[in-house]
Amino acid sequence: MANVLILGAHGKIAQLVETQLLAETDHHLTLFLRNADRLKVTDSKRETVIEGDAADKGELIKALDGIDIVYANLSGKNIEDQAKAVVSAIGRTNVQRLIWISTLGIYDEVPGNFGKWNHQQLDGGYLETYGAAAKVIEESDLDYTIIRPAWLSNKDIVSYETTQKGEPFKGTEVSRKSIADLVVSLINDPSKEIRHSLGVNQPNTDGDKPSFY
């Protein structure tokens, strides 16, 4: 049994992770979010809700008490500040394991026309900000895994493959349920994918090239 801190617990993927962990494990979950009223606790014996700001190091340090693994499902224009606060707060504790959700395209790793389209959709500093946040994580001494999902769908399917940093993406979309399943697998085996940055997409099963070009 592990004590897991979920930052950004109201996010769609985070809620899928919560549901899967409650169903398949005996982990205790600490759910951290800005507005606690937005979240309904499913199992009061295994879930603790903390209202706080992920950019506030002091609030994070308090939430980290007794925690074994941190899963960060954060977003927003201040994502780099949140990354700095998370890394700094964890550095004040005995916690070492961090799972961090980012986005595709932060390394210019998406090929072809889809890569160009992705940049057009995520312009205005979005990719740069998320890339800067990922750099904060990578420059820390934490046992991190960065997850870079392709475009997210709500399909009721768990089907995904991964690529490492420096490798091109293989597909254009992935289900939120697949990302949740990957997060759960990393929580259940924290020794996997240490200090790796994973691109995640749904595999192409028809034998054709992915729709990058």
C-alpha cells in the first residue's frame, strides 16, 4: 500500500486514475485541488481531500506529509511556477517519486503536417510554457516520469504505446482512460520509467502510416 498525492485532482484524467486506484489497489489517496467542493469523495476511509494552490510551496509541503508518490495532473498558464513549487516542496521532504503530465510537442517531436497543425493549435506560448515546466522537472534530482499524451479523447478504450524523448510520435490521439491506466501502472510499480519522458499514443492497427503527413 502506498500513500499517493494527486495534484489537480479534479482533472478528468486524475478522476479516472482515482477510480481505477480505488477499484484495483489498496493505496490511500490524498486529493489536492483548488476548490474541494468540486470533488465528491468516493471512499472516505481511503481518500483525504486538501484544498490548496499547487503554486504555493508551503501548502504543498503540508500536503506531502506521509506521502510516497506524487502524481501531478496540473495545467494553466502558470504551469512552470507550479513545477518549480512542486520540485521545491518535494525537495523539503523524503518523497522522491513524481509522475508529471505534460503534452505532446514540447520537444518538437511530432512529425509531418500533424506536428505543424499541433503547433498552430497550441501557439500563444502554451508549448513553451509546458516545455519550460518539463525542463524544471528534468533538471531536478527526483525520480520523475513525464507523460506527454497525444490529443486526448474520451473513448472507452485502453490502448496505448509509448515513445521516449528523442523519438518521434507514432500516432495522433490517445484516450484519457489509456493515460490513466499508464499512471496507475507507474504508481503500482514506481521503479518503472525512472527519469524518462514518455510520448503516449493509441497504436495504429491497420498497417498504414499514422496521419502525420
